[in-house]
Amino acid sequence: MALNKFYQKQPWEQETVRLDWSNRISSVPLSGYAISAVAVVVYDTDGNDVSSSMLEGDPSYSGNYAYATFKGGTDGQKYYARFRITLTKDAADTQYQEEDLIIVVKQEGKG
């Protein structure tokens, strides 16, 4: 998924989301930067850290993609997954970028 800011899931689902970080990397004036670390924290709408109940395992990266596996959540609620990406390049200053992915939890159908 490109950085479109919204991801919808059902409460029971657990799935890995892939974010394409290419556009953000290309916003750095010098070329040649690569992702060297990814951190993700999930917050509810009150700003409480709910990562332990909504984030499965450790976030990762490959090439220009960041990965995180999301689970759980309460039907009808929004959450904010804060992706913090570290970019490095030999002989250049480290760059830090941040984006929030809005997670909308919605149960489709009843029963």
C-alpha cells in the first residue's frame, strides 16, 4: 500500500501491512538514502499506547518498504499507527521521517 494514510480492518483480523516509503525517501535532497530502521507505536484516540494489543511482532523493512502486522481493535474505533523511519547513507547525516497510518476498525456484518 502506498502511504495513503488509511487502513481498514475487522476486529478479528491479523494481517501484515506493507507501506511503500519510496516517495518519502525521494523527498530527501540527496539521493542514495536507504531505510535502516523502523519503529511503530499504535495509539488510540485518547493518545494511549495500545501497541501491546494491536501490534503483533516487530516491524521490519525491505528495500523501500516498511512492514507491520496489526491485530485486534474495537469495532467502530480509530487508531493511529505511528511509523518512524530511520534513513542512512554513507558519509551523510542520518534522516528521520514519521507518518501516521489511521487504522479504522469496523466489523462488516453481524453475527
